[in-house]
Amino acid sequence: MATRTQNRQSNSTTSNRGSSRSRQSENRSNRQSRSSSGESRSSESRSAFSWGENAGPLLGAALAGVAIGFAANYGRKAIMQGMEAAAGDWDEILAAEHDMALAIFDKMLATDETQTFKRKMLLMKLTHALDKHAHEEEMVVYPALREANQTTDADQLEGEHGYIKTYIYELNEMGPAGSNWLEKVREFRALVSRHAHMEEEEAFPTFKQALTEEQNARITSLVNRDGFWMA
Ligand SMILES: [Fe+2]
Ligand SMILES: [Fe+2]
């Protein structure tokens, strides 16, 4: 049975083939009408698909633009993640991210209902910060906790990440002018603060004290690498 991806590919091949067939017949009829009207051969060669003589430099500039964009994004990620990588071990990096998220919450709580643009921007910033943080924990730290027989902790923490996403969803649905926006943000902050406390004071120290120096360095490097791609 064909997979959805295979179906998608085969559909697009069919439609491409269809459109290229119709282009060919269009070109044929254009050629016929041009030759019947006595149009010269040189004008026929200047089709809409022809690159023309200035295409080389233009294409080069476009490719250079893509390369610069990629390098700039790579540089931005390196700077952002480099700042956090300097924070130390994996648990210190994650604790610094908790503090950063809680500071965004405090800015949100200092707004009033007229500051809808600021509220939107702060919620976007918070969403990005929590998304990156959750990815590092869910892809590296929680699996490592399960390997170290702390499955109950890992499952509870991962379940709480689901409720964190639920708050983000609800705030987006409510909109920044919602009458109970501040109340919702306050509840949300309390959940994140409790969750961070459980990680910093219970789950992570128990796990870390059983790690060798080498295992600790490995987890730090994996968290940094994951954070780099999510930055
Ligand atoms: Fe977490
Ligand atoms: Fe965390």
C-alpha cells in the first residue's frame, strides 16, 4: 500500500507531467502562430523561460544572498547558544532558562489591557523560550532520567509540559485584551515555577549525583547541541 508521502509524490509528478504537457502544446501553438505571422527566428528564441545574458550574475547574487542568510542565522544561533553554553553544566543551563522564562512572565504581569501589542510580543517570546527548553529536556534529559530509573519523575515532568502548552494555546485563543488574561498568566507562571522547582531541587540533583564526570559532560554537550538547533 502506498504511504501518504508516496501518494503526495506521485500526485505531484502527475500534475507536473500534466502541466508540462500543456506547456508543450502551448509552445507548439505559439510557434505555429508566430511562423504564420512571419515573426523572425531570433525573437522566438527569447522565450519567457530563457535566462538571458544577465542571468549569471543575478543567479550568483541570489545564491550569495541565500548563503549570507544561512550564515547569519547560523551566527545568530551560535551567539544565542554560546551565551547559554557559557552558563556551565546542563542543569545550570536549564536553571538559567527557567529564570529567563520567569522574567518574561513578570514583564507580562506588569502590562495592562491597553498594551495588547506588548502582550502579544511577550507571549511569542515566552512561547519560543519554553519550546526550546522543553525540546532540550524531552529529547535529552528526560530520556536520560528514564535510563537512570527515574521514570516516574520523567513522566510527571513531561506530562506537565503538556499543560504548559495548554496555557499557551488558551492565551492565544483568548487574545491579549481578554478580561482574565492576567489571571491566566498568573496561574501559568505558578505552574512553570512549581515545575522548575521540582526539576532544580529534586529530579535533577538526584540524577546528577549518580553521574560520572564523563556522563555529565555528555548530557551537557547534548543539551547544548539540541538548544543550538532550536535557538
Ligand atoms: Fe521541564
Ligand atoms: Fe525545565
